[in-house]
Amino acid sequence: MFYGTHLICCATQIFSPKDKRKVVMSVFPCFKMNNLDLKYVDEFKYLGEIISNNERDDNDVLREVRAMFTRTNISARRFSSCSVSVKTVLFRSYCICFYGMELWKCYSLSTVNRLRSCYIKCMKLFFNYSKYYSVIDMLTELRLPSFDTLICNSRQVQNSHNSIIAQLCAILRHF
């Protein structure tokens, strides 16, 4: 929003019901806001997350793949001369912060495999390992979590006994 011109960019997103028998209409009238037509979109970014009207998280996972490559490349250049222990702290802090991973619940196997591959490639790039170096040896040497551990930990958040987290996850399941 620009205060001088009051330019507002708004969109509308429609989610189809899960039960196709409950579809009321497939074409909707144009909505207006301040005499501006709101356009219909299939996806939009909200608080950094890509929300798709097909209720799948593939596009958001792929956003995270691009973000991880970007964060790793920048960090690898800036901190190339640091010790392994310093790099490990930096990698944990900046490179494997999968923003919103706990919210992902519906994605394809090929998409999550792209993120897994990205995680391994970024780790090898950041720590100057050969692309043929053993992943298990690398994880053991660096004491970093495997990709499957990260996924498992994110699932634990969804099944949390904390009442606030449980309520938030319950609300998000309905979207």
C-alpha cells in the first residue's frame, strides 16, 4: 500500500469443497473493493507461505528449495574462510531454517525428494565436500540432522500436546 496514491492490490481465492457433490457453482461474479475489481488467483503468498487453492503444499516446498539454495550460496561465499565449527552453527542457523515446514501436510513424493536433494547439495557446497562424498559420513562428521530427522521433527509439532499449538494445527487443517 502506498499512502500517496492509495494503491491496493487485492485478490480473491476460492477453495473448492473436498466433496465434489457440494460444489454450488464453478463461475463466480466479480467482487469489488473501492470500485476496483478483485482478480481471482490460484495461489498467493501470505506471511511468506504460498497458499494454493488446490490445498497442496508443493509450490511452497519448491519456494523453500529456491530459498535454501539462495541462503546457502550467499553464506558459502561470505563465510568460506571460517572454521568447520563456526560453519556448522551458521548452517544450522541460516541454511536449514525451513520456514513453515510444520504446516506442510499435502505434497508429492517428487517434491519432497527435490527438497531432500537440495538439503544434501547445499550441505556439500557449504562445507566443500565432493558431490560423491558419503552423506552418512558427512552428517556424522558435522553432527547435523538428516533430512528425514527434520521431517520427523516437523511432524512432532503437528502432534504436539501443547494446547496452543494443537489448536493452531487444528485450525490450519480446516484450510
